[in-house]
Amino acid sequence: MCHNVDYFSAVKAFIQVVEAGSFVKAAQTMNLPRNTVTRHIQTLENHLRVKLLNRTTRRISLTNDGIAYYERMVRVVDQWLEAESDLASAQARPHGRLRVDMGSTMATMLVLPALPAFQKRYPELQLDIGVSDRPVDLLGDRVDCVIRGGTLNDPSLIARRLGSLKFVTCATPQYLAAHGTPLQPSDLDVGHQMVRYFFAGTNQRLPVEFVRGNERITVDAPYFVSVNDSNALLAAALAGMGVLQTLQFMAEPHFQSGALVQLLEDWSLEPNPIYIVYSPNRHLSTRVRVFVEWLVELFEAKGLR
């Protein structure tokens, strides 16, 4: 059996080769000679007495044993590195990789534009940001935390509320000139069309709801186009494809420029609560903790708390 330090280095090399897709790229990432990476993999396979990788001159692929070993060890190495990060003065200088998943609107309009300030504060962190609205398996997908809106249905997860996002109803001046201005939600049923949102996977359309005091109205407005992405929803409305119900912070710049006009201001939709969610079966790492605190500051600065 190889020594623990060599074994750990070999495991890290194996994971890097799998994720990089080649020995050369893995060696470059690890700043090691290619022969050293090759020797690490050979040491690991000799120790385990199994073949982990199929190698050809053009590509590498995992064997069945390699797949099983990778899925187990990648989590072990993550936890190992996380423990080292936390213990090695990580409170002052957190470092390592943080895997986050969030919706496209949150990513493109809030988080990504503000990231330079986060990098300046924590330059040794590295963010892998998945952009999707699909449900995420925190452990299975190796994600540290997710940002999600609405009702959380999994009581086994820990969630911290970041803030809430208000909705508005709007359309372009050109659309309103052609179709008239709706004065009541029911007006949308006749002579109007909306840009609608549907959920990827189920293809169910998001209900169009309006609230005023104790009144709640659901409108099944006709549409020409529906999409499953919030940024695409806004783009379709800006193209004049119909009345839009969207988040206020997305529409605000277009209100100011005159590209969109707010409608039915007496009617609203309940604000959408936004949470950052992580698994309870692993301690809240310093990397996650500083990211959460930064998000709270960001929401406060944007007036979204």
C-alpha cells in the first residue's frame, strides 16, 4: 500500500484527469509534469488492483470500476479539502472551489454583475455557477448551495432567506398603442395576449395571478409565445409580443428608459421569497458562509430584503 500522502495525491490526480478529460490538461491544471500524473494513476490502480481508466491515443474513459470509484472519492476529497481550508486560517482567507446553482435571472442580473466585488474580497475562492431552474440534488450533483425562489418543499434542507422579489405587470408602448391599455385583469382575456412562462420538465404554464386586498384573480390569458426562461420572457415582451408579468428589478431599467410601461398598478402578485439552500448533513463551510453573507449584503444594497 502506498503512503497516505502519496495516496491522496494520486486520488486528486485521478479526479483531475477525469474532470479535465486528459492527462495533459490535468497536468497543466495541477502544475505537474505529465509523467508525474501518469505515475499517480498507475500507483492508484496498482494499489486498488483494478483498472480505472481506458486509455487510447485520442481519449480516455472511465471503466465501470472507475465510475464507481470517482463518484465516491470526489466527495471524500471535497470534504478533505474543505476541512483543510477551514482549519488553515480559512476564516480570514477562505479558498478553494465553491459550487453554486441558481436561476438565469438571478445569475445574469444580480450575482454575476456584482462578482468583481466578491472576488476582490475573496480572491482565493473559485466559483462554479450552474445556471438553471431545474431541481438540484445537492449531494448527487456535488453542489454546495442553491439559490431558489418560492415555496421550499424539502424539509430536510436548511434554508436562509435572502429577501423577496416584487412582481409588476407591463408592456411596450407600441403594444399598448395597438391593443389598448388593460384597466382590469379581466381585460387581458379579450383583445390582448400575454407572454407566458412554462416550467421546463412539466411544460405547465405559470398561472397569471393578480391580488388587490382580499381579491385574488387568476387569468388564463391567450398567448402567442411562452418560454421557460425569465430572461427570454423579458426579451419577448420587449419585442412587443404581449403583456408581461415579471420581477420589478428586471423591468425597472426599461421603465426608466421608456421601453416598458407599468400596468394594473393597483393589482400585484405576492412577492417571491428567495432562499439560499444547503444540505444539513455537512457543516456550513467557510466558503459557503462568506458567500451567503455577501449575498445578504447584495440583497440589502439592492433594496431586495
